[in-house]
Amino acid sequence: MQLSEIPVRGLDLFSEDNSHIWMDNLMNLLQRFPQLEYPHRQDFFTLLFIDDAQGEISIDNHKVRLDSPKVIIIKPRCISSIDINRKAKGKIICFTEDFFSLPYNNSIVDQFDFLNDTSKVFVRIGEEEKNKWIYLLEIFLKEFNLRQKESIKVLGSYLNILLFYLDRLYDPSGFSVSNSLKHNKVKEFEKLIDKDFKMKKMPAAYADLLNVTPNYLNKICKEVTNYTAGDLIRRRIVVEAQRLIHFTNYSINEIADQLGFENASYFVTFFKRQTSKTPEQFRRLSNQ
């Protein structure tokens, strides 16, 4: 489905209490929040804990069938749409990145690999694990609905438990990425890219903001991600280009302009070099 403009959804879609977290059962989700069925961006994280459901969830270029127990992760700024049956069993948890900045929460989003990896959008849950998840999520939902004294602190603790469990499923080896100065600097770089990629397309511009040399920035990016600093910038531009090509009816000229390219010809050359397809070829293939 192509749109003239992609709507942006916030947590106020679900609640007007200005909370940084929201949770509910999946049953009748689309009947209560029909906006989720159509392509949209969101400014919060969503975790969909699928127990028994039918349908499909689209996240950028990924399509996830709801055919077995799994946790599906929708990250901020992704374009997603949800097709799920009325009698679906499971839970949905939505929370903002700011939830991790509140005084009572000692965790940070960057420490959870599955919330940062752009290549994977779901984690499977084995039958032996499923009952544990059902139990934990029921306790979580009960606490959310009761809204008792200090409930936000308790919810923060429950969310941390779930996220650490998810990290174990995501990486069963138990290997934890070092929270080194280099790793933190690269994460800071990636956040700057996400904010400024339309205007700043050269590593040197980001190196200045990070108070490091371009050579050093390139070196630590290679060490931490196996990609150069330039690669990370180009990958982010391509992801946004693919979103706009697939989900909107903007012309290629309009997309080039939105992404900060001087002209459409330069954008087409850039896109084909990165994906081996022209924007028009990608649009035809993605809409088949």
C-alpha cells in the first residue's frame, strides 16, 4: 500500500496519560486500534509476544508470519503494518526510549543487542520457554492495569527482566558486547547518523561532532561493526530510501530531494551502486 504521506504514531494512540509505557492483550488489537493495520512510523519500541495468532506483520522490507511462538520487535522510525486475527493470543508492550532515561531505570537501550540490530526483527520462543513467558507477561500486565503505588518503578523492573531474557534468546551463547568507550562512541555515531543523515553524508562531519578524527572514527567502526563509517552512513540512507520507495507514491525526484541529494540522477546512481537496482526497479519488485 502506497501513501502520499506516512503517518507517525506516538504512544498517545493507546493512552492519553503521557506515559512512557503501555501494555495490553493482542485480542481484538486491530478492532481497537485500526491505525496499526496501515503503514505507519512510530516513535516508540513495540514488542509483540505471539503465543497463538494468524496473520503477518510487515516491518520495512521484512514480512513476519505469525505461525509460531515468537517475539517481534518494531523499532522507532521503522515503517510497519499489522495484520492479525481477532482471537490472537499474546501481549503487546510499547515503550519509549525515554523510559530508559527516567531516574528509577538503570538500563540503557544500547545494551540490548536485539533492539539495535536492524537485520533481525523477531526472536523465536521454544515450547519449553513459552510457559515462562506467559507467566511473566501476565504478572506484568496485572501490574500495569492495577496502577498501584510506585507501579512505574515496578514496571521498569519487569521490562528490564523481559529485555534481558530476550537478549539471551537473541544470543544463546551468552556473549555480551563490551560496553567499551569505542562501542559507546560508535553507538553515539549511529544516533547522529539517524538524526542527520539527510544533511550530513560524509564521515568527517560526524567526526567533528564526536571530537575525533575521521581516521579514528573509521577504525573503531570497523572494529565494532565490521563496517566503515561511510558504510554505516550509506546503509542508513538506503534504508530510508527503500522505505520511501516502497511505502509512498512520491516520485523519485521527490525522494531524492527528501534525502538531501542535489539531483535525482545522483540519487539513482547512489541507490543502484548500493543495491544493484534502480529505485524504479526496486519499487516494481517490492510492490509485486
